[in-house]
Amino acid sequence: MKKILLVDDDEDFAETLNFYLTQKGYLVNTANSSKEAFNKLKSEIPDVILLDIMLPDINGIEMCKELKADSDLSSIPVIMVTAKRKRKYIEDSMKTGADGYIPKPFNLPRLIERIEELTSNPQQKPKQEIK
């Protein structure tokens, strides 16, 4: 069973996405801040991280940058899942090492497809923007 860390401070969104992903056979752990996410990463490494940009402490782009700079965490694929649609956010996310960018609202089957692409063959993680 593939593990996902969902980092989003919108509790309703996180609960809904958690339910959907769980129904699809994933083991989902949620965090509502980057601090909580980093604490959870100390005890369990997920197969992929779904990361919002707008968080109550540091933003998701900064968190992604920290993840990719940490040798123990840098190989974890990160998909930005956010309401931010401006090109600047997409570019900044990809520059920090994000492996995908999905603006909310999004197509749930396409999210599953991208998770599978990133977790089925971790050696080949093509960076791509997802619309």
C-alpha cells in the first residue's frame, strides 16, 4: 500500500481528498502545517507528498525547497496541490524541485495517475506541470 502525506490547512479539502485516496487504496497521513508535516516525516517516510502552497507557517514552496535540500527526504516526490494558479507559483514550485503542480479544483483521476507515475518508477520522475 502506497503512503501519501497530504499537507493542507483546509480541513474540509484534506478530509475529502483523504477519503477519496483511501478509497483508492492509499494510506494517507495528513498535516495542516509544514511543522506538523516535518514532525510526521521523522517517523514515517511517504511514497509521495501532496503539498499546498498556502500554509499557516512557512509556505509550501519553502517547504518543498527544504525537503529537496534534505538528503534523507529529497527523493520523495512532491506534487503541489494548490489554489494558486499564477505562472509565478508554478515556476517557483518547479524551481524548488516539485515533481508536479496541480491547481485546485482538479481532476481526481488525473491526480491518481500522476501519483502512480511518480511512485511506480521513482528513477524516472519527469517534472511536469499538470493542468
